[in-house]
Amino acid sequence: MKGLKKIALCSAVALAPFAANAEMTALNDADMGSVTGQAGVTIDLEANVSVGEIAYKDGGFLALSGVTLGGSGLVGGTGTNSLDDIRLTIDVVGENPGTDLGVAAQATGYMTALGADMASVNSTDYALGDGDLLIGLRSQSGTPVDFGLTIGEISLNAEANASDLGDFAGSAGKGTVLVSNLAIGGAIGPVDIVVDADTQNMNINAFFNASGSLNMPFMNTTLGFELHNRRGASTAIVGGGATSFAHAQVDINPSTNGLGVNVTDFSGDLDLTNITFGTSPSIGSVYMTDLAVTATMDVYGHEQP
């Protein structure tokens, strides 16, 4: 985990020449004082991501085909097709961590600035220490970052069809299609990531929402969905209800067997809408309010049977 901090800083230094003016000028004492007084690195980001196929091989294959990631315009939202307006700030905490806000405090402060009602959201400050890496994701404009994600198919494929690797979606011999036409759009609120220098723990604290639709051919089922936090006792509402955010906070660290994942909070409201089986009419919708999940997982490999 300590290596991750060095990689982040080295990457930022390596990118600096590309942003610099070709003409070099000497800095006077005042200029030098201004430079050395800066804290951390800021990265403004705009991106479009497209992947033809992602395949995981165990015995056979689990393949994701036709993956695109960008703005909410990809799925009919009001944003552009690009994942833009993102601002990343990278800081390595010094000897006086008390002068740095805890990540949850940063997130709550950002939500308050948006005019959010943060009733009963179970977000916990992470105690920052000397040498810890802190990465914050916010928007450049001060509004939530919109996103769009599409996946054409998620399918199972036999090991014997390995020659179709790269074109499982178009293969006549492909196996069961688990999910098709997955489209998700939504907004990203504040996201803070801490890598603890002493414990090798990564803490992720995130506010977000999502809505979309998908088909599950192997179950002959289609439905719409929305994850938010507008109802019930636990809410995170922005702008009088126009936007709301579910919340997740997770610790990830090495475990005895492999990788430990501790979900300290996952909270929000989940709507499953317009559920249909085959060509029959919709059977209706399901609404879950104040969904709250905590869980501990140990992820590791196993031998083939």
C-alpha cells in the first residue's frame, strides 16, 4: 500500500511537463515561496472509456461485452457523453494530521455546500495519520458528477470456446447470457479514499446514486431500478429532493487467506420497477426503504475440483 502512494506522486510528477509551457523562465524568491507553499496535487479529468470485451477465465469464461463508460448522455441523461467535470485531489498527510479534515467530514462538508439534508447518514471519519495517502474526488463545478455505463452482455462461455476470446458476444457457440442491455446512469457525490501507511488499510467513503434497466435472459426477466436515498429515516437529499445519494463505506486490506473486505455501511433506498417475465404484462414494482447492509468478506482463490 505504501508503494501506491509513491506511484500516485510519481505519476503526477511525470505528467507535469505535458501541461507546462515550452518556454522556461527563472522563478524569483516570491515565486518559489508560492510554489513550495502549495499542498498536494490536483488533477482535472475528462474521459471516455470503451472496451470491446472483458473476459475472466477460471475453467470456462465469464465475459462482459460492449462496455462503455462516460457521461449520463450515453444512457439518455441530461449530461454529455463524456465522463467530465471531475477533480481529483491527492495529498500525503504530514506530522500534524489534526490539521487535515477526516474524509467523512470532507464529504459532509461538500454535501452541506450542495444544500443537502444529511439526516442519519452513517458516514464515519477515518483518523488520518502521518504518511497516509488521501485521494478526494469532487466536481470542478461544485455540482455532482454525472456518469453513464452500458454493458451489451454478461455471458458464460465454455473453455472449449476459447478460440472465440475477444468475440464471445458474436459467437454462435456462446453459453448462457446472464445480463443483456444493461444501462446505468447517475451521479457521483463526494468520494474519499485513504490508504493507511501503518495498517495497509484502504478506506473508501462514497456518496452516489444510479438508475437504469437490464434484461436477464437466463431468468426471462426485465426490470428497471433506482438506487437513491430520498425516503425513510436515513436520507441524503440535495436541492429539495431533485438529487439524493446512497452511501457506502468500505475497508479493504490484506487478510490471512487473501483480501479482506469490510462493508461498514451501505445505505439507501432501492426501487425495482416494471418487473416483467417474458412477454407477459408487468407484475409491478418493489420498493425498499432504509436498506442498510454491513458485511465482512474474505476473498481468496480455491483449487479446481
